Amino acid sequence: MSTTEQDELPVTADETDSTLGEETLSDDTTIGSSLEQYPEENGRKYHAYKDGKYLFPNDEHERHRLDHQHELSLEILEGDLYVSPVDSPSEILDVGTGTGNWAIEAADRHPQARVLGVDLSPIQPTLVPPNCHFRVWDFEEPWGFERQFDLIHGRLLIGSVSDPRELLRQAYESLAPGGWLEIQDVCPPKSDDDSIPPDGPYRRWIGTWCQALRAGGRDPFLAARYGDLFREAGFVDVRVERFRVPQNNWPADPDYKTLGTLNCINILAGIEGLTLRPLTKFLGWTLQEVQVLVARARPDVKDTRIHAYWPV
């Protein structure tokens, strides 16, 4: 396994610039088939198929955030969709495809390949490349594929995987000889200089969110274990690449500053949706308690004196 680690991020000279704003995202108004009869909970809409399996919303607000998150992910990889050495795949699987941006772009870049994106929610567009297909499907159920895919991709599955060993076992059995599995995931935020106030609202949000995910059977730090889990599942040539994604525009480096700005927009747009169901479902919090927790944490997300980053 080869591991690469980004260097320490240099701090911007002006640590008082905390003016990064929030992006306003609209609400969902679309209702279609039975799979699109989305249950509403605390003012947010969630997937109907296997209701409760996925902890985060699927409404229009969240879809806009996922679209933005795709651009953020491309920025992290400098425009690449994946880092695996796969040049001319013929079969690609995208698990937890969300709004389908990754699968659509993979189909555009590899017109010779058949790309299948799977998700619990049918929230993908209908106007897609002819070699791109979507299916409503739970990737924690039996797959039924046999030595089929040249590339299996999963991105930002944090909070979605209850049995990572079974996920990797099924992925291993579904790869064609010489195929690659790539999971791009994230751990909760941290800082190397202890600039996240230990008793502050953001530290409390991080701790409470992690507690709720664990109570729901999801490991918030699963991304840090994937290297060992891949080898345990039988994968060879296991490679781990690590990135530090700034929480906001605190770094001095202009590229990291841009990355942090994009990440800050993503966090602010998603923090309430990421928090609501885990805390109300597993910790018994009320909607009002969650809203207060999130409202108090938001200023810290934008505060450039806090040198937090999300390990990817």
C-alpha cells in the first residue's frame, strides 16, 4: 500500500476574514411514482425505498448540495473522477450515486463503457448519456454481479455503511479480473493546532454527530480503516491517498483557499440535513434542540481563526 499525505496547510495572514456567506438552496416540490412519495420528517424529505436506511435527506435542497459537492470533489482530485489506474473500462458501477453526477461524467469520459449508478433514491436526471443507467437499489443487499466491473466507485459514503466488510466482500466478487475498487470518503473535521475550541459549539457538534452515527451502527471514522479492510477482503495493490480539505478559506495558499471556500459552502448547506435524522432518531433530540446546536456551530464553520480541515 502506498500512502501520500498532503503537507501542513499554511495559515492565511488575515485570520479575521470570516465573511464567507451561505448559499441559499430551494425546497423540493416534486412528487411522482411510489418511489418518489418521499416521507417528510422535521421539514425535510427522505427516500421512500427502505425508508430510514439512509440517514440524510434527498430533497431539492440536498440535491443542489450534492451537485455542488461533486464540483468540490473534482477540485480535490484536480479534475479527475478517480485515481485508480483504469484507462479503458467497459463496465463501471457507482454505488450511492446520489444525483448521478459522477456516473454521468464517467459515461461521458468513457463512451465505450456501460456505467451503472445505484442509489436508494431515484433523484437522477433522465437526460443522460446512452451508456449511463440508473437503478434504485440498496448496495448493502446481495449484489448478484459476478466478475463484471472494471471499476467500482463509491464516494462520500460516510454514514451510509453499516457493514463495511460485507460491502467490500461483495465488491471484490463483482470485479472483473484486474478490476479496481475505489472509495473516496471522509472523516469528521479536525485541526492540527488545536484551534477548534475544546468547549465550543463546533466541537460539540462534531462529538454529538459522531455519537449519533455510532448509535445508528455507522462508524464516522470508517474512511481511516479502509486500507486495512481492503487487504482483509483480499484486495492486492491497496493504495491509500490522503487529502486535507480546509473547512473554509483560512489557508494562505490560493489553491487551498479556493478549496476551502467550496468546502465551506458545502458544509453550511448540508450541516442541518446531515444532523437532523441521526440526532432525532438515535439520540432522541427534538427538532428545536438540533436547530440550536447547528445554529451555534455555523459561525465556527466560517471562522478563519479555526484551522479545521476534513481528512479525505
